[in-house]
Amino acid sequence: MRLSERKIQYLAGKLAAWLQEDSGVETVAGGDVLARELAAVMRREFLREEELDRDVEKTLLQYRKQIDSQNLDVELLRQKIRKQLARERGLVL
């Protein structure tokens, strides 16, 4: 996870408060429940992103010899693979 649990809780609380203050948004749960649910969604999304990054590294390792032999830019490949896998998985980065 890229953010600490404390930071996730803080951001979820801020977002919940902001949503409840917005007159165009109707919430059915109280602030605490909404903040807990938002934090849970954030955690799940961070885990999906971590899984994506692991799969990118696995892919790079699979093709390491070819990458080295052709003197390819690893960072550029990492970015391209990440975008492609994210697209295939329906992730928005």
C-alpha cells in the first residue's frame, strides 16, 4: 500500500465530510460509516495497483534477456506494460 493506514483513514474522513456537505450528494449512511466504506474501497484499489505492479515486474523478468540483448529502455517498457495491463483489467491509473 502506498499510503499508511492513518493517511487512508484521514483522507476517507475528509472525503466523507466533503460528500456530506455537498448539497448535490445524498448520503444514506452517517459520516463514520461512509468514511469506513471509503477507506475500504481505497485499500482495495491500492491492493489492485500493487498486484498490477507485481505483474509488470514479472513480465519484465520473463523478457529480461530480450530486453538486455536489444538494449531497450526498461522504464519505457515498464510504463507501457503497466498501461496495457491496467487497460485489460479495467483499472484507471
